[in-house]
Amino acid sequence: MAPTAKFCPACGHALPGAQQATSSTGTSANATGEPTGTASNQSASAQSQPGTQVPPRQHRESLYDNATSRLSHYTGEDGAVKVNLAAMFSQVLRHHSKSEAESIFIAGTETTTPTLDQISGDWAKPWLFSRILVGFLIAFVALLYMLVGLRNPNAIPGLILVGAFAVPFSGLVFFFEANAFKDVSLFEVVKIFFIGGILSLIVTLFLYEFVSFSQTSQLTGMLTLGDSLSIGIVEELGKLLITSYFISRLNVQHILDGLLIGAAVGAGFAAFETAGYIYRAGGQLVDVAIIRGWSAIGGHLVWAAIAGGAIMVVKRTKPFQVSQLLDTRFLVFFLLAILFHAAWDWDIGLIGPYFKLLVLIVLAWIVVFVLMNAGLKEIGHLQQAAKRES
């Protein structure tokens, strides 16, 4: 073996003390034969020298990450919101027993509300709402067959009822399942759905007495941006007042509770309003029921839920006060709900109406997920605070 050998002729491993050799190109090579003049080795060399700073790797946040991170800031949390929809709805297609459904429905009573240490901060995996939605759809198809196939007009009231209630009520059950605290009973939720929904409609009609619409909207039947904003403000304010009342009366203390109560008021508002539109549709009854039915998943239900969750962001454990509605953290989310509503009603004309609705549905649910994320993180904060006190 030559005294200048760098590798063992028997095994091929680098010999101890092997020095860097200079290649024919003038680039030095290390003991493994890699040239040390490459960019990666220069970077590694620079990192090993004290006082030498390597520029950090640039990372561009996606528009979604940036938007949800900014919204999370107003909830008191940091970072983008990551939602795995496949995992969230993973239980929908699986078999569930009757007892599992009953255990969900009985949640929220004095004997079934879990203690703080029993609550999980993981994302919920609701499934019962899908069974209720399927039941509504089966009833709708059966009633439609009675009306069209059997020519029985007695099916019309049923079509109106089922078409109006199917999606809002099913969506409300989704929020009920997603409330990890399970401290609001189904009895209270249904009561808010009916009473809150009707009261919010009455308050809205009262507020409309102070609003006038432009002649353009009255003559053409197409809402201008200004009129759409007026509708958004009036109707969201009407639902907000009733949502605030129930939050104050029940004295709930968590963001997920606020989302649920807001969703209950919004679902009731949507169901009764849609029933009126279907009733007045005449020969277009079925078309109106279908269009307003599927689109209800991103309408009043979620707009009111956003407002309810935003109230709890500023209220928390404190008693409800009207001054809390002037907090910037609440106003940001409430303004988003108004803008979603206004864009929903505005006859833009630049894009297809169904595409517009789909975009607004996605955007509204992103805001809902931001508030849900804050509600889930709230569980961890409360559990940590309880451990420190114990």
C-alpha cells in the first residue's frame, strides 16, 4: 500500500488522517471523493464558522395560510388553520348503532355534560347530521313523486316544509356534534331554532322599516351593491340581536357554544324564510326548493354562526354586555358575515350565480373553521389553567 494512499485497497474505506486532495480541475476533494468547492459544502462550511450567517430559506405562505393566520389573530390564536376534511367526515360512511346516535342526542344535560378533563381538543368527526339529511332527502323525493307522479297537490305543504328545513336543520346538527364541550342540550338548541328563528325574522322586518331601496332595484328587480349591503346589515343585525339574547340568557362561556347558538338562530331564520319563498314560487316551487335548499349550507346558518362565535371571542366567561359588540375582534368577523350576505344578494353579473354562491360558501366555512380552531385551542388553554390551579 503506497504511503500516500487515501483508501484501503482491501475494503475501500477512507484511511484515518486522509487529507484532502486537489483534483485536476483545482477543486479540493474530501475523504469520500466529493469536491469541497460545491455550493452545498460551502454552505456547510459557512455554518460551521462562528459569526457566519447563512440566509434563511425563504418560505412563501399560501393565500389560505396567510388569510387564516390573520383571522386567527383576532381570536387570540396564532398560525394558519389546518383542516383535514377527509378526517373530519371519516365517520359519515361508517356504520353507527342506534345507541351511538342516542348518546349524541342526550348530550348537554346535567348528567351527560363531560368534565373539563374529559373533553378532547381534537377536531370533531360528526356523522349524525348526514343521516338526518338523507332522511330529509328521502322524504323530499317521496313527496315530489306524490306531486308529480301521482298528481296529488296535498304533497305541496310537505314539499315546502321538507325543502325549507332539510339543509338548515341538518347543518345545525353538525354544529351540535362539533361542540366538544357538550354543555348545551338538544332541547335548548331546538328551542332556539324555532323561537330564535321566528324572533329574528320579526326583528329583521322591524328594522326594514328604517331602510329604503333605490329605484334601480325596484324597477329592474336586480339588487345594486348599496341595496345588497343594506339587506346584509339589516338581516345580520336582526339575527345578532336574538343570538346575543340567547347567549346572555344561557350564559355560555366558550367559542364553540357561540357558534352553536348562532347556527341555531341562523338555521331557524333560513328555514322559515325559505318556506315563504317556496310558497310564493307557484309553478317554480320545486326549483326554488332545490336551489335554496342546497345553497342554505353557506347562508344564514353559517353567517349567524360566525357572529355567535365572534361574540364569545370577546365575552368568554364575562357576563354579556352590549359594549362587547364594539370590540374590534368581534367587528372583524361580523363585518365578514355582512359582506358575505351582501355579495350573496348582489346581482354582480360578471360571474355565474352558482359559481358565486359556491365561492361564498367556501369562504364562509373557512371563517367558521377559524373560529372552530380557536374554540378547540381554548380547551387546551382551560385544561392547562386548571392544572396550574390544582
